[in-house]
Amino acid sequence: MPKSLVVVESPAKAKTIKKILGRDYLVESSVGHIRDLPKKELGVDIENAFAPKYVLIRGKGKVIKALTASAKKVDTIYLAADPDREGEAICWHLAEELKKAKKPIYRIVYNEVTKGAILEAIQRPGQIDMALVDAQQARRVLDRLVGYQISPILWRSVKPGLSAGRVQSVAVRLICERESEIEAFKPQEYWTLTATLSPAEGAFSQSRFLAKLHRIGKDKGKINNYGFLIDETKAKELAADARTETYIVEKVTKKERKQRPVPPFITSSLQQEASRKLRFAAKRTMRIAQQLYEGVELGREGSVGLITYMRTDSTRIAQEALTSAREFIKTTYGSEYLPARAVQYRSKKGAQDAHEAVRPSVPLRTPASLKPYLSEEQYRLYELIWKRFIASQMKPAVLDATTIDIKAGRYLFRATGSVIKFKGFRTIYMEGQDDVPADSDAEEDVTLPAVKEGELLELHKLEPKQHFTQPPPRYNEATLVKALEAKAIGRPSTYATILSTIQERGYVEKDRSRLLPTDIGRLVNQLLIHGFPNIVDVEFTAKMEEKLDTVADGKVGWVQELSEFYPPFQTALKEAPDKMYEARKAMETESEETCEKCGGKMIVKWGRYGRFLGCASYPECQNIKRLNGDDIVSTEPEPTDKKCDKCGEPMVIKMSRAGAKFLSCSGYPKCKNAKPLPMGIDCPEKDCDGYLGERRTRRGKIFYGCSNYPKCEFSTWDKPVLHPCPDCGAPFLLERTRKGKASEEVTTHLVCNSKECGYTSE
């Protein structure tokens, strides 16, 4: 009989740890959180020191029953959820449920799911850190107070179904403000002069190089505010004049420069680099990292954890891992690539140093050796983590940086370049870059010819080029995570959730990996700025994160922090509706369109479905026009060859206020018959001649139902797919999306619509 019960939150991790601990231990999973605040009510007793009302999550009754039964069979209980605030809270909730077994309960903490780390944790058990539990509880209650009390105001001001979040709203604000900067940006024209030169004697094409105009005359300052020529006429005049000059090398400067490796990954840098190099969304990165951390089947070796814990902001590395990495570098690349001492990196200010950086749990496990056992995405992410870690312990790259100043009469041209003398860490890894300007002066790895001071050069071409200043780039997931981290918004465990939430809510959308605010996102942002300025204030949010950290450090109680936050927030709740109304009116602008019904002006207004044109004479004139960007969308009905089954008139395609197309009788309003557009799938109900189509609830949520409603009430939340079931031959399948219980993983699979058939594509 097992002597001890170990409870983790993930079935995959349970499998890995069971293999390590053996027969004396029963290892089971809680499958994520077991308790939470109720979904349909606030769940916080504001008058009673913000006491949270926890309830068992639906479906977890069976889990608790099974864990309690197992706990009664053993001598000791070990709680082994992830080593962070959320994991500590899971352990506390488990302890509250399992204490009825009347067995000793301990908390064990480990940074990697390896034999050494797990056995050491078992040998050194501790108690639940209530300061961490309080910090997580404070965050959960604070987010509930904000979300559940602001959201109803948004429902009344805009439309039902909207939500506000303490951190997500700040992220949306950053994206909206960047978009406003881009819209307000006015490009400035400028010109550059670039000379193609070569040594005068034996001027072969391979010895040619480029030099840009750097200075005119004795003026050592900038040529203008941008450092370039703005006027085309002036640029061409100077180019014509400079072509007549003799080009002589005035000065050659050579300087050895060292390029140091970057630190091993923390959560934010992992998400950024995976976005740059692998095109992984933050959510996908964390899902795959969770798999690598919890354990992957390695043939006969069984399930093994391949990386350390992936939610961290510390760059600390265990001595054992440093020693292993140094041995690998010396053996594989040679002593010349190995620094005299192991490289230590400083973590950023305020980092939680309880965890290590994200690294391979066993550095000697090369990506190539694991490739047969990993999926493609697992392999790519592991390779990225492994290379970054090994490179971080290698010698710097050494470059010869060369600058050549060329005199041409009153003109000074400058050429820059560099040559790699020693590749160092660059042998295996180079960090990606975000939004490198096309006209960047960085001439990395450009080899310049060997020239001497006073040497005559031959001019082959002198080319003036037109450019325009560029607005700041839109955020992508990598740069937004970088901005959130720099501004101390959120924490490592929250970045992926923030990014997915603001997109799922429809506040932000992706366009070729760039994040753009939607109309509804911009409207909600403006309303929150006016109604709750502190909630969406970057500095206020960052300070709140610091206060939560003081709770985690045990320096202050969580109730005290909430007591300071709530009174001004309560005042804002009362004043917000009026302020939001004023903000919405202030966003209205006149357009050049004239109302064809009354001759009045059309106003650009903001509604529950974004921007639209409405008559200034409203409510006397209720004429409106839909907008797609700045273009007016035609709302004229489209004719079809279908007949109304109620009155026989032709059916037409119309567009709802939400922008969804549907079939409507052309005899409206006399005949109000309306049906969804066909999907090409017949209704599966017996003796029903209807078809399936997309429909929406009153709150705008999409579902799929029969065109014969209410006569036929068939409906499904899952999207029908016109593909026969391979098992039973049913004419269509359902596309079902499911969110993982123990991680952020979201999976999509096909299931059979027939209740008698159990087909699934999983």
C-alpha cells in the first residue's frame, strides 16, 4: 500500500512524478483549481472585510471525493502544485478540503520535474505560504471587484456582454494610444546622399562599398532635425556638386568591440522570442512550455520534465546546471568558447527570485537527441530554450568595427562596417529584433576594404534617395509583452491570458501579426478613461502590482490594501455613468455626408457595433448608415431566388445591426418572416425540412439553429461542418472548442452530431 499521497494540478505532471517516486507514493491530480468565486454573483462580502465566498467548481465534486478517499488510505499528504502564487492558492484550497482526512499535510516546492528536484522536495517538505495565498486572494478579489462592478455599467452604456479588467483594460489602452499616435502622425520627407566608392587602383566590384553623407562644411551638427536633407532640389544640387569633387580617405578608425550574450529566458523574453522567431502567440508558447515542463514520453525512459518552471522573472541559474552547461561547451566547442568563470546575470528590479530562469532541466539533452520524441512545435520551442541557455554561458563575440571618413571638398562621407573576428556565443544563437528601421545606420557584418588615410578613392555612383519618416510601429504580441513588462503591468503568469482575453473580447484584432484596436475597443477604452481614470492608468496599475508584491512578502495584509483601494473606487462607480455619457457624446464628430431623408448633417457616432453615421436631427429623423472604416456600407437588400414560405414574396438578404447577414421577406413590415442564411446543411431533426444557419442570442452570442424555428427548436453552440462522420455516416460533424482545465490550452476537434455515435477527431 502507498504510504503517501502527492497531489498535483496536472494529470501529465502526475504521470511524470509517479514514475519518479515509485510504489510508496500515490500521485493524483486535482485537474487545476478546485474552488473559485461563483460565476453568477460578486462572491465578495464587501462589508465583512472583503471576505471571498468560495464554491466548488462545477464537476470538481467527484475529484474531491476521490482525493479524500485516497487521503484516508495513506499516512502523509504532500501538495505539489506549481511554485507560484496561483499554485500556492490551489494547495490551500486542497488543504481545506483534505483536512477532513485528519492526516499530516505538507507543501513541497520544486523548479523542475526531474528525479533530483522531486526527491529533494519530498525530503524537505514545508508548509503552505499564507502570504502567497493572501497575495493571490487579493488579486482575485480585486479583479472580481473591478470586473463585476464596471462591466454592468458598460452593458448599460454600450451593449451587454462587454467586460472590463484591471490589467486587460490597460493593455487595450496602450494599443489604442499607439493607434492614435499613428493616425496623428504626419510623415516628413527627407533625402540621403549615398556614394558608391572603391580604392582608385584596381577598383573591382567586390571592393566597392557604400558611404553616406555625414557632414557639409565645418558644421559638425545635424544637417537638419532628422540628420538628413529634406529638400529634393537641394539634395540634387548637392549631389551634382559633390560628383565633381575628389574623394580621399581622411581617417580610418578601427576598434575591437565585444558583443555579449543575452541572459537565459524569463517568461516575458520567452514569449517575445517565440513570437519573433517561431511566430507563436503567447498563449501557444505557454501551452507548449507547460507540456515540456510537466513531462514528455522519452521511449523507455518514460515521462520526463524537459525544462524548468516557465513562469518566472528571475535569471538565476542553479550551480549544477551551470556546471553541466560549461562541460558541454568545453567538450563540444572547445576551451576557447568557455569563459573563465560561469556567467551570472542580474535579475530586473523587483523580480521574484524563488525560481530559476527558463532553461533545459538537463542541459546535456540536446534538441537533436530529443527530436524523435517531440512534436514539431515542442521541438522548436525546446531548441529555442536550449540554445538560449547554452549561448548565455559562452564567451562574447568579438568584432572589428571600422569607420572610414571620406573627404570630398566640403563634404564628409562616412562608411561603417564590422567583421567578426571570433563568433563566440553567436555560433549557436542570436536574439531576434523587433521592427528594425529600413534605413537603420547599423552596418553589422559589412566588410569594408582595406584603405589608408590619404588614399584616393574612385566614385562610381552618387545617389540621392527620397525617404519619409515613419510612425511608431503597431504592437505585436512580442512588443506588447515587452511594454507591459517595462511598465510593470501584470506579472509573468498573466501576459498570455491578457493577450488572449483582449482578442477574444473583440477589443483588439490581429492584422498580419499586428494588434489593432477595434471600434468597440476604442469606444470602451474612452469610456473607461473618463469613468475610471485610475483603473486604466498605467502608473496606478503598476503601483497596485507593487502593493500585491508587498502582500506576498508578508509586509502588509491583503484586506488593508483592498480597504485603501475600495472607497475611491466606490465613488467612481457612482459617477461613472454620467461621465461615460459625456465621453461618448464628445467622441461624436460631423461628417461631410448629408441625410437624404431630411437634408440635415450626418454625425459620426459610436454604438454597440462600432462607428456609424446618424442624423443630427435624431430622434426626429432616425436615418443611420453603417461604416466599414471610413467607407459607408450599403444596407440595400440583396435579391435572392427564394420565396417567402409565409406570403410568397421574394426573400432578400439584409444586414443586422451587428453586421450579420440574414434572409428577410421583401414584404416587410407587412410580413416579418426572417431566416438565417443557409450553411448548406439540412436540419438533422426527423421530419423537418429546414436547414441550419447562424443565429444570435439577444446578447449577440452566436449559435446555430434550424430555419424553421420556433416550429423546430434544434440548436447547437458548436459550429456544424459539412463533413460526413467517418464512423456512422451522419451528414455533418460539429466543431467543438474546449479550454484545458490545468493549463491555458485551447483545443478544437470534430465530434459527431449523432448521440448514438461517439466519434471524435481527438
